[in-house]
Amino acid sequence: MRSLVVIAPLGFLAIETGWIVTEVGRQPWIIYQVMRTAETLTPMPGLWLPLATFTALYLTLSVILIFVLRYQFARVNEIQADHSPLSA
């Protein structure tokens, strides 16, 4: 069980490492002046709409998560208080 705790962050580490390799792999073209930094961007009109949509979605899910977790912790506390030897 302890090994699961130790290896749990490795998935996150793999994702971050892959992102770093991808981004660093783009830089030599810019460094050696084959391509300017401004040319590496992909122009996309209306990019604000997906950004705003995903931001609103994640904020909504975060608020729901907070309410659900607070409810669950309150229920656990009620159950523990009901089964406490001091409550009799």
C-alpha cells in the first residue's frame, strides 16, 4: 500500500515531463532564427469562446465539488457522532 502512495505522483510527473519535452523541442527552430517566435503561434479567431467555456465549466465543477465534499464530511461527522460511546 505504501508503494502506491510513493508511485501515485508518477503519472503527473510523466505528463509534465512530456509537455516540457514538447515545448523545448520547438525552441531550436526559434533559437537558430529559422522561425521567429511570433510565427510559431497558431492564429485562431474566436479563441476566447472555448477559453471562457472551459473556465466556466471548471469553475462550476469546482463549486459543485466543494459542496459535495462538505456534505460528505458533514455526514461522516454525524455518523461518527451517532456511534460514539460518549453519545449514549
